[in-house]
Amino acid sequence: MKKKMLTNNLPGAFTLTELLVVMAVMALLAGMLLPALRKARDLARGIGCINNLKNLGQAVHLYVNDTDGWLPMVTPGAVGALGSRENVWMLNDVLMRNIGVNRVYSSGKWTSSNNNRLICPLDKAPYEWTYYDVKTSYAANINMGSGFLSPPYARRMEQFSQPGAVCWGGEIRENHYFNESMVAASTQIPYLHNNGMNILYLDAHVGWVANPMPCYQGGWKPSTADSRIFWRGE
């Protein structure tokens, strides 16, 4: 008995030309959709950054409530709520526990958990303090209390009449603190969000500031009053 030979002349079969047309249409659609998907992904990551900063702002306020109005020190060197040896803000165990970042010292080594709560999801190169196993995308404004101030001093929430206009922190890569002069000279501000930066204000709300930020560079920019309030609360 002879076997019937199979052919490609089946009813409904695609021709090579039709297959190429379908593939071209699919490639065109993919090219149109991918930018939209990428934009949606970046938007979601930007919301993650805002949530991180809001949680940090709430942690600062919990700290203030627990310390009779004292803000956490940004850098050590002045007497704050926890005494003269109060640590850098990102190593302040009370503040970090308020946002769920736990640091443990064991066998001569520091380890941290939930460190992603200090990192913007869009930041691929956050500031890293290797010895303490801490990374962060955020820097705190040293005018909020620092040994770098002259004279060194801590600050209380009641000193600020417009907390909703005062910067507590923002996104910078070169350190865990910044101020109006450092911003003017910095090349490490990533401006990850539509050519701008998310800012945590002293009242715990998060806002967006366009590039360039307010700064001091031989004078206050863009204006004396607004910039001084933004950085110093004055």
C-alpha cells in the first residue's frame, strides 16, 4: 500500500509572505508598547521612592514625639536628645527601628535588614557605608542638627514656624548629609524623577523639586527668602 505524501498546500495555511507581515506587525506593536511599559515601571518605582521618604518622615516625627521635641541629629558632634554621642541619622537605632531597618552587630561585623527602605528603586548607585552594611539614596539636611554647624547644635521641631517649607532630606549619592553649599558644588545629584528630586519636608510630606535645587553659591538662588527657609527654616 502506497503512503500519501504530505504537502504544505493545506487549507488555511499561512504563506511565507503572510508570516513575515504578521511578524513585522508584532515587532511594530512591541516597539510602541515597550516605551509605555518602561514609563509605567519607572512611575511605579518613583512611587516607591515617595513611600520610602514618607515612611522616613513619619519615623522622624515618632522620634520627635519620643524625645520631647528634639529632631534626630544628622551628624554627631552636638548634644541632641540622646546625648553628645548621638549617631549619624542613618545609624540612629531609634530612628531606623521606626522605619523597620534593623542593624545588628555580631562577631565583629554589622548587618542590616530591610535596607531597601532607604533606597530609591530607580537608584542604581546609592551611597554605601560598607563597614555598617548600610546603603541609602537619601541625604539629610545638616541644618536640622549637626556637629558641622558653627557652633554645633541640635534643633527642636518647635523652632520651625513653616515646617512644610523646610527640607529635611532628599536624594544625593556622595554622602549621607548635604546642605545648600554642597548642592551647589555637587555632581552626585541624580535627579532621577523627570529631571527633578523628591524632597522630604519637615512636616513629613514629600514634594518634587526641579533641577537645579535651591542653593547657595556666592548668594542664595533662586531667591533669598525662599531658599533660606527651604534649607534653614529662617
